Amino acid sequence: MSADRLFIFDTTLRDGEQSPGASMTKEEKLRIARVLEKLRVDVIEAGFPASSNGDFEAVKAIAGVIKDSTVAGLCRANDRDIQRGIDALKGAKSWRIHTFIATSALHMEKKLRLTPDQVFEQARLAVRYARNQCPDVEFSPEDGYRSDMDFLCRILEAVINEGATTINVPDTVGYAVPELYGEFFKTLRTRIPNSDKAIWSAHCHNDLGMAVANSLAAVTMGGVRQVECTINGLGERAGNTSLEEIVMAVRTRKDFFKLDTRIDPSQIVPASRLVSQITGFVVQPNKAVVGANAFAHASGIHQDGVLKARDTYEIMRAEDVGWSANKIVLGKLSGRNAFRQRLEQLGIELDSETQLNEAFAKFKDLADKKADIFDEDIQMLFADHNDDQTKEHYKLIAMKQSSEMGESPQASITLTEGGVERKAQSQGSGPVDATFKAIETIARSEAELVLYSVNAVTQGTDSQGEVTVRLARAGRIVNGVGADTDVIVASARAYVSALNKLFDKSERLNPQTSGTV
Ligand code: KIV
Ligand code: ZN
């Protein structure tokens, strides 16, 4: 174990994905995994392989391409789950089995209906099974922070004896406070005789808004050297510990933490954008590090100070975390090569020349409508990009709306449905409502619209609008994202993209709705 190194374990693709509505396709998970690798996280928890065939395939695909981060998979403490995890991960250059079982009296009795002795035995055997095939095994006592200290010491000592290399003690329900969580680790590490044989890890949920503070207290007071976190703090309920806040706190206050991470901070904002774009979870403007206002100085006194000497009001530099300061990067006259080069710089990988040609055509279209093209615009060209998993059952061909003060807005739409062209018209309370109703006249999806949000991609009234549509049907929740300088067109694209995901049976269930954790 390195004394001055803090390991960053990213669980955006597993715990983050458990957030209702954040379910991702294999292709989307792969895109995020590639960005996490560029960000240089130590461990990417890619999913929960036994939860569904879709997640198994996604974890396997990620294990196949990621070379510079360890790829982990979550498994319940039983041989079947662990074997699924091993089968999904064994092709990776570096991989980890993360196995867990609940240890609090409440969870053991009410959820698992197991005695503490049964849980103890299951944990021990699970770690033994995993260690026989994988040298890197993490064990988590779920609801660990609310577990009995004596029992926790007994079980953790046993799993370390079986070869667990990382011990992660989660605050599953976000109940901890910093001093107590820090002390908790200190007690565990002092009382468990073989505690020095494992790396200790914190995993916090943000129900009381203290996930980052709790994780940092575990580091400083409890000797923890791995923090589990997600991009933008994505996660169930109030979310998980924010990766960007942990990394920048440790980096900015190195004088205090005296720790290094391996993270490349310039990839923080690109990672944040991609996760937000794919999941449809918008980042609040005042969110630390990655919020749109995180580096904006509005008050005259602050602006004056920053102009005279930047560090009067700034403790971090925007460009260090990947804010590109809205630089104009391309325009109408930019050629295919410049476009290709910019995609490479932004870490956007296309699989074929055909994909590049399609993207370039979209870029030219956009450049006809908008004089200055920013990085954000280029990223949005891929927002409604359909992966090879999601079939384009519905395709938007044409649309028109009219609205006039005092009149009911009208929309007409032309879609192809399974290759057959269909047209429909509808009225609505506004042009977006009329457009969605016209689409539904064709699709008859019976889905419920649970979220509709619009964001400007850049500044100015010629900015593209980024629209997220979230649809729910029979316990299944999907997101569609669309972008265009015309927000009604962006809305229609987002709706059609969500319908395609809903229609596509290969879209996997959100692990939460399949009742696995
Ligand atoms: O919050 C939690 O307890 C978890 C474990 C499964 C690690 O996510
Ligand atoms: Zn969790």
C-alpha cells in the first residue's frame, strides 16, 4: 500500500447507474468507460454482471477495451454471482471482483433473513471463491456503517484472512457524519489484527449532503486510501460522493491532505458533460468544480479582484479541470480533417469512415445555422447518436409547427416506423406538446413522460438547445437526448430517441427495477 497515494474508484457505471432513469446501454457505458480511463481513475466499476445479460455484456465489453484502469464488477456473496463476474471480467488487463453482503442487524434480519453466523460464513466462502480465480478482491459489508462493531471486526478479519485485498465499508444510507465515520475506520483498523493486509475504502451516499466530507474524514482520520465516487455525484436518491470534489479537494489542499491521485484533472469537465448528456441528469449551475457557475464571477468586486490577481477569489483554475472557456473551434469553412482532428482532441472515437462522414454532414448542417462552433456544440452532435445496440425503429423525417398568440399550436410530423413512412398532426397546449402528441399518434407507446428539460449548449440566442426526454413504461425508464438550434426539433429528436430505446428489447432493465441490490 502506498502511504501517499489515494486510489480513486469510480462507480458511475454501477452505483451511479442505479439512479432511477440513469440506466445506460452497453454503447453508452463504453463511451463513459473510455472517458474514465482518460481521466485516469484507478478502478472503473463497470456494472453488476449477474443482474442482467445486458449488464454482463457491457462489463465484458468494457473489460475488453480498457487497458489503463482496473475494471471491477459487483457480485453478491455467492458462487453464481461471482462466477458471472469472473466470466465477464477475465479478459481485462487488470480486473477486480467486488463482492458484498449486508451486515447490519436490520438488513440481515429483515432483508436477507439470515443469522449473523450465516452471513459470516457466506462472506468468507465468497471471498475464498473469488480469490481462487482473481488476485484482486474487494469486500463490502453493505450498510456497514450501521453494523455492530464487534460483528464487523469479526467478519472483516475473516475475509482479509481469506485474501480480500480491499475492504470497503459503505455508509449505504447516508447516515454518517464526518467525525464519526472517520473514527469508525480508525477503530476498525486498530481492532482488526490483520487490517494492514488490506487497503481500506470509503463509500458514501449523500442523503444528508455529507458524502464528500464523510469520505475525506475517513481518509484523514481513518487511514482510508481508496474513495468510491461517481462523476457529478450521480447515484440513487441524493447521489454518491462526487469524484470531482474529492479529487480537487485533495489536489487544491495538498498542504493538508498530503496525498496524490493519478487523476488527470483536465478530463473532469469532459467526463461530467458526457455523463450528464448520456443520463439526462443535468448538473446544477452552482455545483462545485463542474457547475456552469463554478468559475463565474458576477459581483463587481470579485471581477475587479480576479482581473488584478486571479488568486484573490479563485482557488482553482478553470482550465485545469477542463473548462475550455468557450473557445471558437470550428466554423463553416472548416474542413473534414480539422473536424476529425478536433474529434480526436475531444476523445470522441468513431468506428468507421461512414460514421465520420455522417458526423461531418451534421456538423456542416449546424455550421450553416450557427456561425461559431464550440467544443460543446461538437459534443452535442453525438447526443442523439444511436449505438449499434439501439435499433432506429422510428426515424424523424420532417416536422412543422405553427403557433400564434391566442391560437392552439399545431404540429405535423413525418416519421418512419420500421421503415414505413407515417404522417400525423396534432394540437397541443404549446408547440412541444403538439409535436409530442403528433409523434404519439403514430407510436402509441403508452409511455409516461416523466422528465422534459431544455438547456442551452453554449451562450447566445443562436445556441443549440439540448433537450432531455425521460419516458417510463411498465417499470422501465429510458432517456432520449436531442440537440438542435431549433428547440422544437431538438425536443422531437429527444422524444424519438427515447422511443427507440423503449422499443428496443435489448435495452436492459435498470438494475434497481430488477430488484437485485
Ligand atoms: O452503498 C452500498 O452499500 C453499495 C455497496 C453494494 C458497495 O453500493
Ligand atoms: Zn452505494
